[in-house]
Amino acid sequence: MKQWFQQLPNYVQAAIFATIAAITAAGFSVTVRLATQELPPLEVVFFRNLFGFLLIVPVSLRAGISSIHTTRWRMFFLRAIFSMGAMSFWFSALAYLPLAEATTLNFTVPLFGTVLAAIFLKEQIRHHRIIALVAGFAGVAIIIRPGSDTMQLASILPVVAAVCMASAGMTIKSLARTDSSPNVVLYTMLLMTPMTLIPALFVWETPSWHVIMILLIGTTMANITQLCNTSAFRLFDYSFVIGFNYLRLPFVVVVALVMFGEIPEIWLLPGAGLIVGSAIYIARREAILAREAKRFDREHSSPATDLDPPPRQRPAPDTRPSASMAFDVQKPVETKDGDQGKTNNDRDTTDGAEKQDSKPAPK
């Protein structure tokens, strides 16, 4: 099974990892909502990082102590800051907003992620991907309906969380080039656990065993989400992978309806159609480009050509010798015998004839 999976194209592997991450992220949002009904959001953030660190340590140590070595502590610290902000704002949004609304507002992540990818990763975002992202953002706008009751102060929380998530995504893309997926999660949890303990102490409430079990389940889902996202970022372009974040919406809507009785508004249907449709279009476009890349013998995942038609195939340079190279025209060489004006070829021919004439005639 593992060998079959590794033989798939990179964009297919990345799409599978990103889809699994979307499903587990939806489940994680539900566990946060349940936990924040008893504990403050900032305390839930601390327990999520504490349990996440305890669960990821055995996975990282399985490959040996030497495998967890890293030299990029500054980048890990930067990622921990962005992730801490993302969790704090996101958990608060899940506590104070309906799940569907919080999720749709958080879908501004691809917008910020695309801009940051173009600035820091030098990825050229061309018209095919722009159209897909605009369509997804239009779907979000249809669901939010600016000026309606959903535009409240709490609605700012998931948007700010989206900015932090997009920034953290940039650091993940960078760290994935040098560190393994378990190491990226391990060092992030290692730094974030003491960082999130400080604000949690100001609102501390003793948790029950029921909440602790919910947090353990949620932490497991969150770790799976991070591992899958990191693997997807390693395999393919960031802006392509982040598009699958849209798939959280239908999963969240179903679970919120069943568990919390949150009936989605009618505007959610066309908005979700645009959002999911944009992600499907991006995946389909990438499959077409992969086939064209094989035909043109070029790599299909490069920052300059991603999600755009390949350039026209230029004719191969003519490496055949020219007419002047085909005939070795030699300059006249001055000799001791004064036969100036004869070329090397002429001299070879003359010398050969003289040698043949100098042979004694047969008796």
C-alpha cells in the first residue's frame, strides 16, 4: 500500500494528505467547541499544545535521537509565535460564533496565503489560480453577507486567525525543506507549550476528566492535521495545497447540525458550492497540467509555471556541424622546400605520392 501510494504523482499525494487534513480539522473544531463550553479558550490552547507535545514525542523518537536534530530554531520560534496567535484567535472564534460562520470567515486563509506566497516564496500566481481563489472568496462573501447580523465584533476573530495561519503556513513551507514532518510538529509543540501556559494561568479553571478526554481526542486530530498538511506542503505548491482547506466547510456543517442543532442558512448552499467548486477546479487543472508536463518533458510543479499552460515547445538547438566545419579548410603552410600555398591535405597527398614513386619497381 505504501509503495503504491509513493508511486502516485506528487499533486495526487498532496491532495490526499490535504483532504485528510481537512476532515480531521473539522473534527478538531468540534472538540474545541465542546471543551470551550467548560474551559476558557486560552486554557484550551495550552492543553492542546501540552497533549500535542506528549503525543508527538514517541513518533519523533521512533527514528532515533539523531533524526530530531535541527539548526533552524529561529524559524521554529517564528512559527510558534504565528501558531500561538492562530490558535488563540481561532479557539475564541469557535467558542463565540456558530461553527459554520466561524469556518467560512476563516476561509480568508487562502487569500492571505496566496499573497504571502507571492511575496516571500516568490511564487507567481497567475490567472487560473486567481480566478479559482476569487470564486472561493466570493462564496465566502455570499455566506457572510456583509452588513447582516453575522458581521459582529466576534467575526473579526477568525479573520485575524486566518492571517496568523497563513503566516504560519509560510514557515511550514520553509521548514519542510529541511526538517521532517514529525520534527516540525515536535519543535512547534515544544516551544508553544510554555508560551501558551502564561496567558492560561490568568484564566485558569480546573478541568474535569471529561474535558481532558475531549482534549486528548482533539489533540490527536490536530496532530494528524499538522502532519498531513506538512507532508502536503513538502510534496507540492503551497497555494495548491491550501485550496483544500475549503473542504472543511461541508464536514463542519453536517457535524454542527447533528451535534449542536445549528441549521445553516440558505445562503450557505451557493457559497459552499463556489468554495468547493474552486478547490475541485484547482485539482482538475493541476491534473491537466501534469499530463501536459509529461508531453513537454518538463517539471509540472515549478513556481513560474504552476497552474498555467506550458510554454510552446521550442525546437531543439541544431547541433549538426555547419558547412564550414564539415570541410576542414586549412591555411597554407610554409615549408622548408618552398612549397608555399599547399595545404596540409595537399602536402599529405604529395608526400604519399612521392613515397609511392620512390619504391623500387618489381623485377
